[in-house]
Amino acid sequence: MSAPDAGGLRAIQSKDNPLYKRLLRLRQDTAFIARERRKGNAAVVLEGVHLAQMWLAYVGQPEAVLFNQAQLRQNHELQDLCATLPQEICIVLDTDLAEALSMVGHGPGVFCLVAPPALELPERLAENALWLDRVQDPGNVGTLLRTAAAAGIRQAFLSRGCAFAWSPKALRAGQGAQFGMRIHEDCELSALRSRLDIPMVVTALEGAQSLYQAELPRACAWVFGNEGQGVSEQLLSQADLRLRIPQSDAVESLNVAASAAICLFEQRRRQLSA
């Protein structure tokens, strides 16, 4: 059960604590996460001081912040973070429980329970954007968001069937990119086509121009597809421009995140040299 510790903060010392059991399921049970998302109860556990600070800077106050008890006593960075937060949302975790909750070796000792931002779809789409069509690996989703943010893209639209952009693996791969972007999930991308005021550009193997020879728009909706199947036929049929990346025949294809990096930074290179 929860009880005040010597420092005046609530403490969780049992694995049967309801909050701890929920946190553990949010870390380990993908089926539970999917059910919660369908019910509109999406919640995420952020691990580490860096993600906690970014959430505070870009989004706001977490629902709860939990500290590894032993590390909080010794780590000045954790102590400083705790001091900036309202005491009512700060909880100390028994060290064994904190280590069981961590998804990294020698965990950083702090976890934030948060609800990802729920954004309304814009009426018109007129700025550079990342569109992901059924990208299933959360590591790829996180890397794609990180790459897009590095290339100056600030909004992303993820179709139904994409991995959750706020899952632990996607957050680790994104390295904070999620906080600086407007991310819309469970989108019907083909229906969004009518809202575009800029071209839709897809990567494809057939009927496509070379990336290095094609005239690239300054702003577009970049569509990258499923790891095995690529962009859906419906989206391909709606595209204004199809591009292929010239490559040797040493491999059959590029990873979707690598393809996106090449395309997005080719566009950025041209913009910077114009």
C-alpha cells in the first residue's frame, strides 16, 4: 500500500499496489495498451530525467512522477527534478520495484505517467509533413519521427496500423522528437488527401522518378509505407509524385527509416542551397 516516507512523499513498497500494477502493464503488456487506446485511455510511462524534462517543457505536468527511492537519496539531478514538482504527484518506489519497471540496464531512476496529447486534425494541410502508412515496428516509427524533426518537419500523420508513437520503444528511438512535433495517430490517410494544399510524394519502385533528378516541392506530404508492403495502392494512386532512390543491386531494398532519411535530407539540402 502507499504510505508517506521519511521525506513526506508517498511511497509504493508492494508490487500489488494498483498504480504500480498499471504502470507495469503499460510497460510490458502490448494488448493492454491497445485496449486502453481503443477506450480512449491512452497513457504512457516515460523513463528518465531527459524525457521528464522535455514533457514538462513542451506539454505540462505529468499525472504522477515516481522515483527510485535509493537513487533519489543520492542523485542531485533527481532531487532537483523532484523539487520542481508538486509534492502530491511525486511518489517514491521501492528500489526493487523501480528496477523491475525499468526497461534499460542501470535505469535512470524516474518514471512519469502521462497522457499523450490529443490533437484535432487541421482543416487544411499546407506545410511539410511526414505521413506513415502502416509502419509496424515502433523502433522504425521513433526513428522516422526523429529523422523528420531533424529535417525540420514539425507534423506527422500516422495511419491505422502504425505502431504507437508514444510506446516505450518508439520513445527510445525518437529521443525526444515526439515532444517537438504535432503527431496525429489512427488517421485515414486517403481521406486526408482532400485537405492537402501541397503535393503528396510517395516512394515507389514502379513508375517513379529518381530522387536526385526529380524536381522536389519545397513543401509536401512525404508518404512512407509498411516495412514489407510499402505504400498502399490507394495512396500510390493519389500521389502527385512518385520517387525512387537509385541504389545498387547488392540489396533488394532499404529500410523505411533509411529511405526517409535520404529523401528528407535531399529536400533539405536543396532548400539550404537554393
